[in-house]
Amino acid sequence: MDNQTTDALDTIVAQWKQEKPHLNTQPMEILGRMARLAKHLETAITACHKQYDLKLGEFDVLATLRRAGAPYSLTPSELIDSMMLSSGAMTNRLDKLQTRELIIRTHSEEDRRSVTVSLTSQGIKLIDEVMEQHVQVQEKVLEGFSQQQQAQINQLFKTWLSNWEE
């Protein structure tokens, strides 16, 4: 990656240094660049999912079920916990995915209130295909970094996140 490149944040920081030279603008630079990167990354990932007529949240449901392993089933509560969503948002996603026959919801015979969400064979096929493309997009957006640099970035973010998450 080119360390000599200037960007919009450099201009913003230069303006602040002129107006308020005492400000520590390093956090502004880091967070500003992260916000801009997040928008670019979201655009790239969204474009990938759009090819399969999936929204990010729908992809997340399918991917969560797929990575759970056979039989690719979880309860709505397990999905909500795994994805940190409200039950309303989850119901909406599940309705859309069930309409497309990518998942099925099965009521327990012992307790009709208990439901299991499972991938259909069509859902498994779709998420397997999308996941391959999804990872290719992720690799592409990081291709300017060596494996060592990627590992360093990953560790820095992991350390940073540990301040909020356990």
C-alpha cells in the first residue's frame, strides 16, 4: 500500500491543524478512514449478495445456519443470539427466506411453541455458492496487503474490539 497517497482526511486534518493546532487529530484520521473503508467494504459485499438477490441480513441467516453444521438447523433464539438481532428483524428475514424456499420452519412435536429453522437443499446450494463469492470479494479488498500485514491488522482490530466485547 502506498503510504505517500493523500486523501480527503489529510485535507480535513490540515484544516484543523490550521484552525486548532493543539488538537490531537490522529483519532480523527483513524476513525474517519475506518468509516470510509466501512462504506466501501459494505458496497463491495452488498454488490456480491445482490447478484443472488440477497440482502446482507438474509445472507447472515443462511451463513449462520450453514456454519452451524449438519443438519443446518437452529432455533430462532439461537439465530438471534448469534446475529445480535431483535426478534422482529429475525422474523422478517425468516419470512422472506421461507418464501424463497431457502429455509423451512418446523414446529416441535413435543412443544408447538418451539420452532427449528433449517436450510433447505436449495438454501444449502445457494449459500455454498454465495459464500465462495463472498470470500473472493473479501480477499480482493485485502489484496494490497501481505499475509503478515493482514495478520497484524486482524490482531490490532481484535485487541481493539476486546475493549467492548468478551
